[in-house]
Amino acid sequence: FAANGVTGGYLAVLAVLQSLSQEKSLDGQALRNEFFWALETRVQTVAMNRQKETAGSGKNYRYAETWQSKALQELLKNLPQEGELDLMRQHAWVRHMEHGDYDCCSFEP
């Protein structure tokens, strides 16, 4: 993370959140969901801001990994497979809803 702009206090907070999000309790699951969406929102915000910065300069936008995207990948990597799959399903569902693809979001047992 340090190579991506994270220093001291951030590293400590990330380590604690990563650790607590691994717990199998309901509190651990709730934290994991909140942590995932907080990081995902931050990744999207940074990407949009970088695109805006490069749009006016004539430079091509290049994705650069940020500490937020690295933390998000670490969170997913360290989860049990079922937990990762649940978050990725939520992610896909939310993106479909954002783009108005409501037919993709219906669920019938």
C-alpha cells in the first residue's frame, strides 16, 4: 500500500478493518459489506476525477491503481469464496440498476 500513497495511520486502520471484516459473526459480515462499498465508492470517485483531469488536457486517461483499489482487492482476496461471490453479485446487481437494466435484477425463486 505504501507505494500507492498510503502512510502510517492509514495502514493501521486498513489492517484493523481487514482483520475485523474476516470475522464470521453478523457484525463481521456487516463490516465487510460496509467496507467493500466504501472502498468501491472511493475507487469509482478517484477514477471519475482522473478522467475529468485528463479530459481537458488532451492526454489519454490511464487507469492507475490506487491504495483504495488495492485495499478492495485485498479484502476480496482474503474472504472465503462464498463471501467474495456474494459481494461480487451485489456489485453486478448495483451496476445493472445504475444503468437501468432492471430486467437483469429481478429474482424469481
